[in-house]
Amino acid sequence: MHWDNWHNISLKQAPETHALISPFYPHNYATNLQCHWFLNADDEFVIEISVNWLDLRDTNDRLEIDDGNVTTNFTGSVFTPLRIVSATNHAWLRFISDDKDTNVGFVLIVKQQQRLHSQIG
């Protein structure tokens, strides 16, 4: 089975938050996945991505988060929440799993927040 999934998420109703979860959560995600999320906020906002919980199998299963400046790759386990703030009003995420064993996946919370004056380029 190969599952390729694309999602566009508009965060233009601040302070609304969205939960992004791995496919089939709270059960293990499937093998051979490729999921994409494109996040868009209002022009004067940035995107806050909170990685609340992440449990991925080995280095071939990974979550990539591009904040508009840097792409961060996550694999393995993260049980202490961490926060990424985008450089612009756009961000994208990609989740990939290989054809081997799987784990439970991840829970992310995303929302737009007012851009600080120091963030305005």
C-alpha cells in the first residue's frame, strides 16, 4: 500500500488552533506513507508549530518541518513539547514512512500568531 496525501490548511481565523496527527493515530501509522501539509496564515502573522508528542520508527520514518527558513527533520521519539515558529506566514510539513515496521506517530498543534516587529523583513 502506498498512501500519498496532500492538505492545505488555512490558519486565517486567529486564534484558532489545528491538531495535525499522523494517519491512523492513536494506532500505528501505515508503511509507505507520504503526507504533506501546507500551512498558510494572514500576511501579518507567523505560524507556531508545537510538537507535543512524536514517536517514529528508525531514521527512515521522519517528519520534516520547513518554517520558511530552515527544514528540521524529526525521527525517533520526542516526548517533551517543543515549538517552532515560522519565518514567514507559510510553512510546510512532510511525513514519510518506509516499508518496515511503524510506531504510533505524532501530535502537533498549529496556529497563527501575530508577527513581532523584529520578524518583519
